[in-house]
Amino acid sequence: MILHENNEERLLNIIRWGNNPFKKFVSTSEIKEELDLVKSRDNLIKNIKSIVKQNSNFILPIVGDVGSGKTHLFWALKNNLYYYNAFYISLESVYKKFFYNIYSEFIESLGIGPLKFVVNQLCENWGALEKKYGFFHVVDIEKVKQTAIKQLSTKYSEIEPETLIDAINGITTHQLDPYKKIEAERWLLGKLMDAKELSTLNLSQDLHKGKNAYILLRLLIENSKLGTILFIDDFEKIIKIMLPEDESSEEVFDPSWLYGPEMSPNDIASEKIFNKIIQLQQIEGLRIIITLKSIESLEQIKKKYQELDSELLSLIREPLFLKDFSEDDIFEFYTNTMSKFYDSIESNELTQAFEDPYFPLNKFTLKSIFEHTHGNPRAIIKILIKLFNELIDDEEDLEFILKKYGNLDN
């Protein structure tokens, strides 16, 4: 009994030193999240993995409420599908400079080693292993470029020749010209380059130009040995742009006065984004997962597809649903998070150190939090952060805090 009490006091002291087990838990796309999903979501992961393995091109909608853990789902998928290059974008933040932002995230996730491997394979496919005759057997760079132009202009006939030539020059210079390799690598990594740097590499644009970013993205994905998964969060952004203004509100200015009755600025912006998504779907081997807040949003998106390109509508899979926590899930989530916390402070022995496995909370308090939040993961985390912050502040004792959070709906 004394040992249990000593461990309890030890843990409370650790927490009161400013260590909140939940303060870093709100998942973001930038910070890798190691904590796996609760067991009730295992079937969701299995279904997604099955679709990814059996199909090379699709759009898979994941429908879940705000705060249901869609970003955390991305990290769980990335951990489970580690042999794919899975990367994340939020449509809310990348719809401007669309292809450049997607390319940047793709490269960051892929890494410099695999990038060099893919561009090397491309050059070999274009004949880089053939050597000129003579005393020094060197690569005929111009011949490699001409072979590449012949191959790519046939396969990508819709791409402007200048854009293809930039892609070919950037890749071949990186692989075959040792004197310009470093500058060419900066171009491949999407760095901003001035006119002089571009001229040295015989390039017209850097990858901030959307067309250039798109063809590089397409070449790298289609020639990568890794499968590629693009996780697009906040896909509702398209819906927000599509939605008309509230017709009941008083019109101070009607956009049609300036733009005509056919296309408003919102219509134009919406169509541009849709056309870019359609371009992404043309990339062989690109699997796209999108998140939505409602099935109604999905129906609106399907309707737009029907208008723009009905053939690609068949690539949209039936939606999967990310449900809120069950009561058992909150207990599992809490114990898993505390176990990770003990590991982070190098005190794994605390996992089995308490009579109540939910110490410093208890089952009654966790059940109260679950009922108050209706199982919404983000709302649960916010309350747990607040509760542990109160323990850190030490304004009230543990018994008072447990009583307070055990009666949240009273």
C-alpha cells in the first residue's frame, strides 16, 4: 500500500513540474504521431489498406465529424503503409500555388535518396548508359535529351513542349553534368531560382511555375518504385468556394454586373481547383484519399464531377466513415497515452504501479468526459489537457478536480 502511495505521489510531482501527458497530442501534419488508432478503428485501417493494395488510381472519401481525428488517421496510415510514400496536404492551405505546394510536400516525404534514384532511372531509360566512342567514354547528353523528348512528347502530348524541355534539362543536368549537379538539385527540390541561375541550367522556369511542378510530380510518381498516397484534408474547401451567397441577404453588389451572368469569381476558382484535381487523377499510380465532414458534401462533389468529367466519376470509391470514440475507446486511448508518457519520462514501471490503472484519473471521471463530449476525440483531448493543466497549477487537490470533472453535465 505504501509503495502504491509513493508511486502516486511521485507521478503527481512529475505532472506538477509542468509535464502534461496530453499537451502535445493534438495531431498535425508536420509532427509525426506515433500513437496508433484505438482498436475500434482497426477495420477502417484494414479497409483502406485493402483498397490501396488492390487499386493504383482512385479517390477514396473518408467522412468524419470535426474533431474525429482525420489528421491522426493520416499518421496511422503512414505508419501502417510505410512501404508507400504517403504525404499530407490541407486544401485549406495549398489551393493557391496548388501544384508547387503538392510537389514540395511530395519531395519532403519522399526524401533526397529516393529522388536521386528515380531521376537516375529516368536518365537510364533515356539512354544514359550508352557512351560516346573515343578515348574517353562519356555520355552523349544531347542524345539522351532527344530520346527523352521523343518519349515524353508522345506520352504527355497535352503538356507544352517548353515545360517538357525544362523537366528533361533539369533531370539530365542533375544526373549527367557534374559541374552543374548542385544547382540542378536545387531546382529539383523546388527552390526559388533567379534568371541567371535558370539560364546556367538552360531552364526557363523554376518549379514555382505550376506546369513545371505538375510534370515533375507526374514523372517522379509514375517512375517511382514506391506507391504514392496523397492525403487531402479539408476537401470541403472546394464546397465553400462552390456555394453561392445566401440568396435571402440583400445584394449590395452583384458579381454578374462585372463578370456577366455565366461565371462568377467563385465559379471560376472552383472550376480551377477541380481541373487541377482532375489533372492529379491522370497521374498513374497516385492514390488519393480525401476527408469530408458530411456525405452531403460528397454528393456535391460528385455532381461537379458529373459536369466536368463524368468518366473520372468512376474512380471515386464508396466512402468510409471515421466514427467518434466508443466508451471503451476513451479508456484505451487514455491508458495508451499515459503509457507513452511514462516511456517519454523513462518511467515504464509506472504502467503497472497503481491500484487504479487510470490513476491519476479514474473510470468514473473518464466516463463523465466521454458522455459530455459524445465521444468526439478532439473534445476529449481538450478536456484532458485542461484537467492536467489544473493539476499542474496545483490550485486544487486531486480529489476536488476528479469530483469537478466527474460531474461535467451537472
